[in-house]
Amino acid sequence: MPKCDGFASGTIDLGGLQVSQVTTFNKIWRANEGGPDNLGATFYDPIAIPQGFSSLGSYAQPNNVPLSGHILVVKDTSNDPSNPTLKPPIDYTLLWSSESLDTKKMEKDTFGFQLHPKDIRPSVGNQRVANLKGNLSNSMPNLNQIKALIQTYSPVIYFHPDEQYLPSSVDWFFQNGALLYHKGDESKPTRVDNNGLNLPQGGSNDDTYWLDLPLDGSSKDRVKKGNLQDACAYFHIKPVSEGLFTDIAIWVFYPFNGASRAKVKFLNLSLGKLGEHVGDWEHVTLRISNINGELNSVFFSQHSWGKWVSASELEYHNGNKPVVYASLHGHASYPKPGCVLLGSGGADIGVRDDTAKSDKMMDTGARAVVMAAEYLPAATVVEPPWLNYERKWGPKIDYDVDKEISKLKSVMIWKLKKEFGRLMEGVPRELLGEDGPTGPKVKTSWSGDETV
């Protein structure tokens, strides 16, 4: 990792407050039941705290995963004895005790809160480390460090062996006949220029413009399938948690999203055109510690939501590269292969997200494009013109979803019709409708946190 002051230096200056982290612990208490897999949880205190630093608390995690985590430790560097950044606690108050509980289920212990001087006690919900006076960008990676992080941690994506609709680069999509439509002039679509130079910039997603596949049937079918050899991953780098972490969002473009599939007891079926749409933007996000430059966790985007997975629980390829499994047709991201059933249909009933390892794979670092890092000086990263196209990357096609569901039910035996109908009532409409998505910059996660 290229060195410079700030990022991955072991400490971060938040303006009168120096922050570091400790990853070695001493066990202080354990519960043997409850929580994930009913295995309980364990609490730890940090040890080997650097001289002059103070711990901000204890660490706890469930017992069903390997020990991993950190505690922030801080040091007052304000050099102002009359108004220090940190003040010691003045007392403790009892929070909880296990004295009266079953000793087979948990160890005997007592927990308390620190009591702080009234003038520095934070309000409820606001207990966190904040950047007080420091420059946020000082803790963030520079461009050379970004490139090093990409080469070190860029994920490898495995596609299902039956996947027909693979990713491509955005330029390939444009060069192979993508069309720009304008409302009111639908009979005269415009061929999109290389790099999207003629796409409308800014504005809002007002359905005035949209993109679509080529008109020619053979070209349309070819573009739908994407071009894995030409596919690029597009990287967006941003600060989070007041500069304590860097999020690296890795976006992948698919020209087409295939039909949804469902499982109803013993029956597996395609949902026809339900779920199909032109243009599909998917992403995973790496969360990097700005203190030591190490991977902390990965966010796996799954339709309109997703989940964070700790670095200790990930599968890796060739050492440091997290493995991502893209679901068949829908391209949702998962940390492990298998079948996930979506919806509220109950056991053995749901819309299928199938993932598996195959020889169809993509190293997102091989053709990496850093498309945005707004905290860096102007012109350090030049955003491609298509990034500021804020309309849809595919047309909205209106049809009667309920009618399509009735067609599918008509071929089922009577015992399954009711189960299938209940499943469809609980499935989010974004998994069924034919509506092109907006691009990465329009997503709430672009400037905010991921949705879980």
C-alpha cells in the first residue's frame, strides 16, 4: 500500500482527537444461549491499548462466528487543559446483572454505564465519534492508494452456469446499438454516442427519456446476452462514519435482466416475462478501515435491499479477493452459493434466487474504472458523461401483472394454485414489473448508507 499521512497510518486525526483501534481482547462475559443459532454471545475488553489512549467501550459478538472486530481508542491532542476533548468518567451506574439468572446459560456478571460530567454528556442516540475539526480527506486514500486497494480487494463474481444474461461495459452497450428515446417522439430514437456524450445530463427521472436495446431482432438478442470478456467494473469511492472508513462501491452493468423464477413446493417454474427488464445495475460495497487499510466488511446488494457480511465470514479467491455469487437472471449478490426463496409464501414457496460457481466469472479488478471519488481534488477523477444521465436505462412496459399470474396458475394442479397466489401477493413488485432502472448516481446509497 503506498504510504502517506492519514490513510492506513494506524491513527486518524479528527481535530483535537486522535483515533486508533485495538483488535486484541480479553473475554469478560459469555452467554451460552440465545442469538444466532442459539449459541449466545461473548463480551470482550480491549488489551494492549497504546500509551496515552483510552478505550471507548467493550466489544460483543455472537458465538456462531469467529472472533473478529475492533474497539476504537482515542487520545486527546487538543493541548488545551482548560477545555480538553476528553474527560474521565465521574462514576458508574448499574445497567444489568445476571445474578438471578440460570448459571448454565450464562456467566455471573454485572454491567454498568459510565457517568460523565453533565456538560459533555451526549444526548440519546448521539453517542459516536465525530470529526471535530479535522480535514475529512486527510484520512481517505489518495488515487494511488485507491488503485492499490482495488488490486488487493476487488471481488471475484461467479455467475450461475445457466446464466444467459451476462454483464458488459457501458461503452460496449452503446457501441452495439443502444437507443435513446424521447417521450412524444418515440418513432425516432437516437443512437447513443460512445461514452454517452449525447445523453441528457442531470434533471430527474421524469420518464421523458429512456434507453432501449437495438431495434433489429438479431442485434437485440445478441446485446441482451452481454459481453463478459469486455465487461468493466465501475468504482465509486466515498467517506463514511465521519472518515473512519472508506466505502468502495463496485457497480456492474448488465444489458438485460432475465425473468424471475419460482418454487412452489415440488414445482419449479419460470415466471415468463415477469421480472424482465432492459438495463440492470448491480453493486457490492467494500468497507475499508481508514486506520489500517484493511477490509472490514462487504455489502451484498439484493434487489432493493441487501446485507453486510464481516470480512471474517467471507469466502476468498486467491487470498484477499472476496467471492460474490450473482443470482440467475436477477443478478442479486450473495456471499455463498445456493437457493434463497424470496417472498412470504412459507417453507418451500418463493421466488428463487439461485447461485452457483461456474467457469463464468469476473475479476472486478481486471478492467476496473474509477468513475467517481468526490472528496479528491477536482479533475483527479473525471466522471464519464453517462454517469450523470439520471433517467432510466430501460423502457417501462405496462402490462397486467395479475393477468400474467393467472396464466401461470392455470397450468397448476389445484393444491398449488392457492399457495402460488399467496406467494405472489407477498413478492415486491420490483421483482415482477418490466421497468428499466436508473443509474448508480440516482441510487440513495450513492451519497447515503446502504439499505439493509
